[in-house]
Amino acid sequence: MNMVQRLILKIVRVVALSLLSLLLYYILWSTIDEEFRKQIFHWPFEPMDMVFDYSSCLIFTVLALGLSKLVFKYIKWSRHPMLMIVTQIFLILVVNNITAGIVSNLLSSPYNDKDPIAYVESLYLTGILSTFVACIYAMTYYWKSYENVNKERNHFRLQALENQINPHFVFNNFSILADLIEVDPHKATEYLMKLSKVYRYTLSHFDHSLISIEEELDFLNQYLYLLNERFGNTITVSIHKNMKNLDGFIPPAALQMFVENAIKHNEHTATNPLLIEIDTDGQDIIVSNKKQRISSSVLSANVGNDNISERYGILSKQSIKINETNDNFTVRLPIIHKKTHENTDY
């Protein structure tokens, strides 16, 4: 869904919620005010009355949704659910009451000349009803979004874990370890330490949706050591000095997955080694390699790229950018600078 479509959808939601608030307002007001009930069910009904009432509902709905978004952004449901609910309701009611007071003093209404008290009452009633409708919608939307995010995170975590402990990965590493034990026990010990760090990273960050770039690079270096023992000088991964002390976060194992994809889907030999470069421009991490494609690898490469793209879509509004030419394959991974990445874009 592009930006224009999202904007249209937001407008439709606000209009629909405002109309629902207006309907509830008319139903409730007609049950407590007999004169209003006669007026609304017997034409001619003043058009300006409806315009004013709907405008009030629209203003209060927009305020309630905006404030709900702020509350959801800074107070996490998973940590403080009751605090979030109480803060949301209290803040919105206070602001809407202040708004109702300001509007009643600044704007004229069809009710104002006839019955000033009814005019103020109608404003406060539309404010309360609009707040109620908007809060229910926002909390329902956020809860569903929260559940979906958790479901997708668990899916990707399991997938990442499976990638690390799949039989081929285990078999290859232990085969190398067995050979090293016979040839060079000291090097075998070092290899085992690196391998244990890779598994420790995978297991310890299983429940993390984001990780610092520094930690990810440390993990990648352990992983590259294993690759070097396996493939020798057929693969070179160059991590530029710009990456050092780089602030920000990315999904765990994202760099490792793109390095793995490049190795898996490109030919690499001693006479034609594969060079993978990792650099940054401060906004994105750039992973690039010269294309030496294996023809059967295109589909599975797309699957790996889609995996990371979906993870970014869940964790932030940013998305990865892939640029593929006849000679090079480049991926730009946006750096996420804050750990406030829940989707509250309703």
C-alpha cells in the first residue's frame, strides 16, 4: 500500500468514526430530550445543526486518535497495559473538555441563541461520545497490531533459529571441527569457541526484535571466521571502517543473512573469489557484491530478501532497497535509530 492509499484510508476511517459518533449522539440525545426527538424525526431538520454536530464529532475524533497514537508510542502495552489505558483515557478526556470549552466560547452555533446551556451540553456530549468511539477503535487496532507483530516476530525468530541449527549448517561445522582436531588441536579449540559464540548469539537474541549494530557486527565477525575455515580464500567480506562505532539498530542476523545469500547464490573459487562489501552512509547499511550468479539460485534469493523486507515492514515504516544490475547486487538496510518501533499508524 503506497502513501496516497494509506492517506485515503486514514481519511475514510476518521470520517466513518465521526459519523458513528454523530449517530450515537443523535440516538442518545433523542432519548433524553423530547423536543430534540421531535425536531430530528420531523422535517424540516435544520441542515446547519447537522453540519455543526458533525464538525464537532470530527474535531474530537481527530484529537482522540492523535492523542491515542502518542500514548501508544511512548507507553508500551507489553510493559504497562493499565498505565497506558488510564493515561490514554485521562489525557483525551482532559484535552477534549478543554477543547469543548474553547469551542463553546469562540464559535457560534444554531443552538447558541436558542439555548446556550443545551449548546454547551451538546458539545460536551459529542466530545465524550467521539472520545469513546475513537478510544475503542484505537485500542482494538493497536491490540490487533500488537498481536500481529508478535506473531510475525516469533515466526522470523523461529526461522532465524532454524537457519542457524539446520542439519547442513551443523554437519558442515562439525565436519570442519573434526578435521581440525586431527590436524591442529589449538585451532580446533579456537574454532569451537567461535562456533559456540554463534550459537550463543542466536539463542540469547531469540526474543529480540532489534539489536545494536555493534552487537550484530561482533556476531558477523564470529560467523565470518567459520566461513573462512570452510571456504578459505574463495570469499572475502570487507567491512569498511565507517561501520565502526555506528549507532542504531537492525533486526538480528540481517547482515549475516545477506552475506549468506551472496555466498549461496554466487560462484566463488580460488581463481574467481567472491567479494562482499559492507559500508554505510550514516542512514543505511550497504551490502554489495559482484554478481557471479548460479542460475538456479534466483528464486531462493528472492525468498531471503522478502524475509528481511517483511521484518523491516513490521519493525518500522522504513524498507530495504535492492538495486540489481548486470554486474552488481546491492542492498541498503535502513538504520533504525529508536527502539520505539511498534506500528501505531492507524
